[in-house]
Amino acid sequence: MAATTDAKTYKLNHTMVRVKDLEKSLKFYTEVFGMKLIDQWVFEENQFSLSFLAFDGPSALHHGVERSKREGILELTHNFGTEKEEGPVYVNGNNDPHRGFGHICFSVDNIESACAYLESKGVAFKKKLSDGKMKNIAFALDPDNYWIELISQDEKRSEAHTENFRFNHTMVRVKDPQASIAFYEKLGMKVIDKSDHPNGEFTLYFLAYPAVQTRHNREGILELTHNWGTEKQEGAVYHNGNDGETKGYGHICISVDNIEAACIQFEEKGLPFKKKLTDGRMKDIAFLLDPDNYWVEVIQQK
């Protein structure tokens, strides 16, 4: 019997970004935001390391769950020696000509209290709650100037506690939302929410693997931002964070129950690969390319 796979078991496992100074980034995410280093791989021969962080306190959604079977993981890739370079090493995806990746987002149990706490820790903000028209969201900045959106969870408490934070979603900009949605639906994801903003001429689509949690209280969401009219432009509109000399954002990753069967299905559905299982030395991971050439890693659940 041919191997089978069930998309109902898939997870939006992690989001990868490159960091200049690993020690500084780890301190920021663990000591300030309360994330936990749940796994780390060091490749001395190739001069880089991968650090996996997640919210993992007793009240965390995936507390104690094996790494490949959970959602809401942040992967920090550190290429040895970048911490010694002068000035910024990576781009955050929000400035031309490298716009593409937008932000990661943490949902918090009391956004006013959370922002006050972060300010007391010396965290820089791209947007405070009091800035602009949208008074219900804020954007903090990490050591590499990646944006971290802060939103409120549905269950608001009297004050914020980092053990209740969630890694809610990752946002990327897309040229043609219908093409992008069709791609991710072939991976088993579904649109769970949509938000139109006529004044700003953009739409937000939220996709995830089906779950019972409401959007603001869960992890493992992909937000696609569509700026109206980009679908009519010729050629590529956004930078995927991996091409050329200027890099930053790397990829999202889905974990699947049977990677061989899943990759066969993806190929049968006509999805393009950046790396097939048979390519290169690493035979246990694959990379797909979405319509905007963002990389989607595929790994096996343990």
C-alpha cells in the first residue's frame, strides 16, 4: 500500500529569521518576552547555528509538546561572525527595495500593561499604542529591527504576564492574494479570517490549519497582506528575504505526518520546489516556493 498523509495533522511549525548577534537576540526573546530556548543545533563545519524558541510555560498552548509537533516556534539563524560586523547585517522586509516579510505577532493578555512592561525593559517601538489611528495594536522592534506586532487576546486580564503570551502569526505581503490562497490551501491551510481596509486600500487574510481556538488566542497563523493593485503589476513585487546579497527573513515551516507522501502530493498538485527531498545532503527536509517565491520548509513530525 502506498504511504498516505493527512493534512489535518499538519502544523505551521515555525518562522525563521536571520540574526546578527545571537546572544543579544536570545536575551531579548527569553529575558524580555519570556520565550524558552527549546532546541538548538550548531553546525561548526558550516559555521552557523539554529536556535528554536517558543512560549513554553505551564499555561502555554503547546507546553511540553515535541518540537516538530507544535506551532508558534521562532527559529533564529546565526551565521558565525556576523556579530562582529559594523552596522545592520539584515533587512527587516519593510523598506524598499526589500519589502516582503512584514512582522511576527505576539498576542498578549493586556496590551496596555504589556507595552508598559516592554518600555520599562528598554524595548524600542516602531509604533506605540498612542501613535496613529489604530490604538489597539503596537509594534516593538527586536535587536535586528524586525517588527513584532502586539495584539490583545480575547481573554483580557488585569495586567500582562509573559507566560500567557502567544506567538500568534507571521505576516508576509503578497502580490496576488487569490494565487497565494490557492497555494496554501493545497498545503491544507484554510482562510480563518479576513479584514478589508478600504481607506488604506489593503486586505488582510489569515490562514491556519483548522483549530478550535479563536484567532487572537491561538498560534500558527499566516497573515497575507495584499495592497490593492499589486496583482496587476508586471513581474515580482516583493523580496523573499533569501535572494541576492541582502537577506533577513528566511521562511515559514510546516511539519507533516509523512514527509515522503506529503511531498508526492505537493508535486502532484503542481507546487514548485526549491529543494526536493532527494536534492543535496539533507534528505529529511524539502522547500517549496509560493507564488511570491517565499520559501516554505517541510519537515517530518517525530
